Amino acid sequence: MALMITDECINCDVCEPECPNEAIFLGPEIYQIDAAKCTECVGHFDEPQCVQVCPVACIPINPEHIESRETLWERYRRLTAQAANPPSAS
């Protein structure tokens, strides 16, 4: 289950630095979450950090990306392996 940021976002900038996977970015109008990078903080924290800090509660589960906890763990392992072994520059 990836999270999403709704139109209620006020662009307060508090969620982006809290994401351990760098899945949050500023879109054309509001912040957005890259579902391919979001693990809902599985592997890092007990609860999604962006949800914890959001002052307007605009970060629900994205209904288009319903995933099991095991899928989130697999993504966490893949992302951390990629971070530990970045591709070499040619």
C-alpha cells in the first residue's frame, strides 16, 4: 500500500524530509508520493512518518496501490540494496 497526498495539501514542506525512501517530491501544484518508492516506512519506522507530521491529515492510503506488508518489505529490501550499491558511473 503506497500512500498518496490529496488536494488538501498546503505545501508546508514538512513531509518531504521525513521520507526515508525519498518518495515524496514537489509536483506541479502539491507534494506527491512515488508509489514505486513508498514503503509506508516499513523497514524504517513503525508508522509512516509523513502521516505523523502532516498538519492537515492529507496523506491516506492510495487505493490504486494496495499492497501487502510483505510486498512493502520486499520493496524496502530492494531500495536499501540499491542505495548500498549504486550503479557505477561510466
